Amino acid sequence: MGGLFGIASATDCVSDLYYGTDYHSHLGTRRGGMAVRNANGIYRSIHNIENSYFRTKFEPELNRFHGCKGIGVISDTDPQPLIIGSHLGSFGIVTVGRINNMDELVRRAFARRSYFSDTIGGTPNPTEIVAMLICQEESFEAGIQVAQEAIQGSCSLLLLTEKGVYAARDRLGRTALVLGRRDDAVAVTCETCALPNLGFEVDHFLGPGEVALLTADGWEQLVPPGDRMQICSFLWVYYGYPASEYEGINVEHVRYNCGAALARSDDVEVDMVAGIPDSGIGHAIGYANERKIPYSRPFVKYTPTWPRSFMPQNQKMRDLVAKMKLIPVKRLIQGRRLLFCEDSIVRGTQLKDNIQILFDYGAREVHMRPACPTLIYPCEFLNFSTSRSNLDLAGRKIIQQLEGGDENKNLEAYARCGSPKNMEMIEQIRSGLRLSSLKYQCLEDLVAAIGLPKERLCTHCWDGSSYF
């Protein structure tokens, strides 16, 4: 996925930019970048952060950054920020999202005799494609609108220009962008948790497709928000930081709601409730509070060095990270009936190993309650699941087995909570994971826990529905 932070300040902004960008580190561990603008132009730096934290890589060179305007990014895709020279002037650009019609946009560019200087494995850098689209127009404002209309998928972006920082939320608002204000500066961020410790108050949640220009004096709306929105539901379930808000709705509060909803539809007898760290903890607290069952931590996460396990690009390394970061507490496991809440089950390979560890340590029973429905469709918009195949998803793999090799048959029936096919699929997943019981959240309960109308949420991963 990834995250963005930008600032326009009356004084030097480097410290705020550094810490504000770092507050997005839970969204990616591949690359980090910052750019600042001053009288001498734009200074930019990009680092690989796969094996080291953002702060560690950038702290030694902070004294090279000077300026009152800046943008930063945590990216799991291309190196950013890019610095572009154009008829609009020089500018820096950072993006978050996914472009599904890259080939078409590249063909159009080549037909106009355009070229790309920054490629990844022979493929043009997605952020440079966005910059190319913007530069076709006579203003940044018009260029951003043209780019948003041309892109199929999702693209939120920040531009660092001489005039100020342009902030644009993707056309259907699948990611979030929020403006914060203090007396001497305006900031824009994907995560509201980046704001309070830097002295900012939330001022405005950008709507889908909305474009704003930030200066040290304030911000100006350049393009109003569109009517349609489909913000990613996984921001609350999994990706988002507990202290953050999207559309004014707090992540941790939604996770408590999710856990409580799971509890209300459950009657299994257990000795304790636990969460798979970190994102399962809020769901588990909500479950435990609703059923008045003790909450405990039979798995403890070793946080100093191990990142989130979905981040490494190599599956072998993902499995290693998943194993090493969770340490079992035998005293809390042996002889107990345990119920775990988890944000989701994607492939299930890591979870299967964790469950076996619990039984090896003497657990009598292990029950699992994912906070969302079974994942059936890979993400088309934010790279939540970077699976190259539908069959990398545990649910879709079982569907193929049950339907005689046809992974696309009866998907609607399998996605419908409580249907015979849905229950058969879940039973097969439970058996494969060797769980005592497995119950998923119903989509209706997840939507209610978030508190937005379903048509305002992207639920594609579970039911295949979405706007394009």
C-alpha cells in the first residue's frame, strides 16, 4: 500500500516532514522518500527500507534538508519522490495506489512520442506515468483532473511546487487524505495519527477526487469532491493505525465494534480471548468485553526488529517474519481453551503454523474469529493482497477444490454469509488449519461496525462489488 505526508510551513519544515512521514511506516517497508523545496530548488532523497527503518535511513542526512515546503512517502512500489521538469515548472511528486491500465497509458504516451526515464524492470515507473498525464495540461489543477479520469484503479498524490503543495485524493476515495492545521503550517496526511504529536488539529477530510492547494497561510479547495466514494474497508479492519481516523471514524473504535459483533453471534465456551498481534488485538478486546470473557496474551509480538509479515516481497521471508515475530507464552496456553480474533485470513500459511505452535504448547482447543468475511477476490485497487493468482487466497483455493477445478464457479454463493456453499468453504478452511472452530464476520456486521453506508465502502475483496 503506502502512505503520504506533506507540509507547507512558515518556518523550516524538515523535522515535521521527517516525523510525519515516519508515522506511515506501518503501511509499507520497501522504500521511503522525502523532498523539500527552498530557494535553491528541490532536494530529494530515497532509501530502501526493507531491512531498516525509515528513521534509521534518513536521520543521518537530515542536515542536508532545508525548506518550508516538503512531501514524503512510504512506498511498497516504485522509488519516490520523483522530480519532474516541465512547462509547468519543476515539481516533486509522490503517489499511493494502483494503476490497472498501465499498458494502455504507456501505449498512448508512445503514440505521442513521449518517453520514460525511470523504469522498474523495464516497466515505466507508475508515478512517472501520473506525472506525464499531469504535464499534458496547462495547469497542475487541470492536469490532476485529467490524470484521475485516465487512471483505472486508484491514485492519491501530492505535488511539491513553487506555489505550494497540491493534495489530491483518488477519484473514488479508496485511500484517505486529511488536512491538519496549526498556527504556522498546514499538513496533509493519509494517517491522522501523524498530526497530534506535531501540534496539528484535523481540519478537513478530503473527499473523493477533491484537490486542495496548501500554503503556509492555509489551504484552498481547487476541485470539489465527487459524489461517489468507495473507501477501502480494510483501512479499519487491518491497515490503519489504531489512533487514526478515516471519514471521522476511529480505527480502534471500529475494531471494538467488529469484535463485539463477532461475540454477539457466538456461544462457544472458552477460557480466554486473545488477538493475533497487532491488528487482531482491538477486535479481541471488543469480543472479550462483549462476552465478559478474560482477555489475555498467549502470543506476544517481538516489536524491536520484526516488521509486519505481509510486507516482505519474498514469500519465504514473509513466512520467516511471521514465525519469528510472535513468541508463545506457554503458561497462558497449556490446558486452555483459546479463542483468537484475527483481522483476516489471506493465504492461511502463517496462521496454520501459529495454530500448530499453540497445540504443541498444550492448548486444549483453538478457535478463530476473523473480523471480516472470507477473502475471495484479490484487491484491484490498493495492493492489499499482492497475490499473482486468485488461488493464493485461502477461500478461492477451497472453491477450486469444491468446484472440480473451476475457481470462478458460484462465487456469489460462496461469498453469501451463511449459505450452504459459504459454510462448506469455511469448514474446509477450518479443517485445513486444524482449528477447533472457525467463524467469519458477516459482511453486514462489518459494514455496521464501520458505520458508513455499504455503497460508500469498497468491499470488493469479499463480494466482488466495486465502481471502476
